[in-house]
Amino acid sequence: MEKKIKRDVIEKTQLTNIKNIIIVASGKGGVGKSTVASGLAVNMALEGYSVGLLDADIYGPSIPTLFNIQDQHPVIHEDQGKNKIEPIFKYGVKVMSIGFFIDPKQAILWRGPLASNGLKQLMNDTNWGDLDYLIIDTPPGTGDIHITLLQQYEINGAIVVTTPQVLAMSDVKKAIDMYLDEHVGIPVYGVVENMSWFSPSKHPDEQYYLFGKGGGKELAKAFNLPLLAQIPINETICQSCDEGKLGELFNDTATQKGFENLTDGIIKHNKN
């Protein structure tokens, strides 16, 4: 008689107080994924939604720096026999990151299982309250962190960030393939092209395509996905991110429009 192999069934953690969980992903580092995730969260908060932002880049957390809260330490208290972590609240967003609990000068030497456990603790033990959206900034690639999120939680969808560079798009295709895989089946809401062009802050009508042109549109077309937004850069935006002045992103009209388009695309997708 043929012996049947018993497969372990993974039960996903239900976060009933969170209506939508959105992953921000990219197959490549350096495309500004954390800035896009942060800008999206802030813009959603400005539009009146209750928003949380989880920095799931365990090995290279950058969200605390973008929000200029890297020196803050979340309060931990006991609730019904369990420790709960209070997220840091800024720009209308509830923020949580492993960066709040480590020395930024020290490298995190964690194997995959330990990193995954750390991620689950941040997800499950944070007192998120009632959220319309939890935005998750993931690390580059398609590794343990992504697999943990996809196996353990009900993810509503993903947005994929690229730059117009051909090399960046090549790596991003792998991330899209992962989410569209029949064994994963997470909807990809669309593509965000970051650093679409450079416009000097004093000459906003000028556009210089430093990283190529039209790459995000080509990538979206190849996978039959919408191009949700094109987000430009200028020297002021770069300085604002480096100094943790995230709110200044929206002083630039083109950048503000890009994040508004991104928010609208996600909201529209959830209504369909």
C-alpha cells in the first residue's frame, strides 16, 4: 500500500484589527523602496486613513532614519499576560522597526529562522490598534522575510518598486514572478517607478532622465500591470530623506502627485 505523506498545514495569524496589509517590495536594493513605503504611509494618513508602517528589513532598517525617530525607544507593557509594544507615532503613522531595539552601529548577525521570528514578534506583539492599512517595507530580494510574511499572514496585495534602469528592472521581474507564482497567489497591485527623472528644485519644469526613461512603463506592460505612479527626485528630496524630514517630500508638487496617484491606485484596487 502506498504510504501517504502527511504535510504540515501552516495556519496564518489573523490580525483582525487590520483591514488591509500591503507589501512594498523590490528585487533590488537602492531603488528607494523604503522612501516609497514611507511616503505612501504618510500620504494615506494625510487622506484620513488609519495607517501603520512596519520596517521588515531586519538587516538594514532605514524607516527610523527617514522619520527621524532613530533615537526613540517604544514602550513595552503587559496586556493580559503578554508583552505589547507601543509603536512610535509620527506624521499620523504608527511606526515599528527592529531599528528601535538595536545599536545602529552593530550588524545584525541572525540566521534566517531568527530573523523570521523577530519579524513575527514585531507583527504580532505591536499594539497596532485598528488600522485601515498596514504598509510593510520589505528587504530586497525574495528571501526568508518574504516567505514568512506570505506563509504566516493574510496579505492583501503588493506593490513593486523599480527605477528606470534596465538592471533594476531585471531584478524586479523576479520579485513580481514570486508574488504571481501559483503557490503564492498574492495580487500585485502595480508598479511604482521611483527616481523617474531629476528636476532641480529651482527649475521644476526641467526633467533630466538620469536613470533612463520608460522602464517602469515597459515592466508594467510586460506583466499586464498598471503603472501606479512615477516619482521624481531633486536635491531637496534627497536631503530631506537623509535628514529625516519626511514631511518635506510633499512640498514638491510632482512628488506629492506621485504619492497621491499611488494611494488612489491602491484604494481603487481594494474597491474592485
